[in-house]
Amino acid sequence: MAESTMRASSKVGANPEFWTRVREEPAFAAFWILRVGFVVLPLWMGIDKFINSLTDWPGYLAPWIVHILPFSAQTAMYLVGVVEIIAAIAVAIKPRYASYVVALWLLGIIVNLLTWSGFYDVALRDFGLLVAALALSRLAAVYDQPWGAKRR
């Protein structure tokens, strides 16, 4: 089972075996739903840090963080955007490891939000995303081969 699990997870797209597994194996489907979600969402949010179309992102930084920054809050958001884009690409390539990075990143966001009154609802939402990132890491332990593992 482990061999076919590892082997089939890397074949996507027009592969009928892949789509059959998505329909018939709930854990395999959950892995792919979370993997795609943690590629699309951070990529979208990361790009939006540069255009601010969804919200005024610098307004989400706690004042104490803005005060210690050697640059503007908007510049900080540009850096955040770059990190989020890199995280999205990393999850696309290797969710086994990148999902932990995403979870830690979300923890940092939560700490920022909890120290800035008025954003507790967003912190709670991000806690839910952190839990989902950890679920992805556990599923990736089954469906994503470790670096250096030989393909079968």
C-alpha cells in the first residue's frame, strides 16, 4: 500500500488512477484539497500584498511591530508577500516539509494579531488555517515522498 500511495501521489492531471483515488480515498482527497488550498491561498494573499486590492494590509501590523521596523509598514507587507509566495511554491513542490513552514508563519501572524486589539476574529481564522496546515503535514507524511526517497 505504501509503495502505490507514494507512487500515485506524484502523478496528477489526466491520470485516471489519480482521479479514481481522489474519488475513492477520503484521506488522499483531503491531502490534495489541502495541498491545492495552501498553494492558491498564500499565492493570492502574497500577490495582493503588492496591490492591496483586498484590504489595506499595513493596517494589520501591530503598532509595536511598526515601531521597531527599520522601514515602512508597506515595505514590511512587500516582504510578507514575498514570503507567502515562496511558501505557496514550496507547498506545491514539497508539502511534507513546507506545511510546517506555513504553520509557523501562521503562528507568527496570530501572535501579531493577538497583540493588536480588534483583530481577534482574524487571529481565530488564522488558527483554523494553522490547524489545517498541520493536518496537511500529517497527510503529506503518507502521500508525499521524503527528499531523497527513490521512486518506485
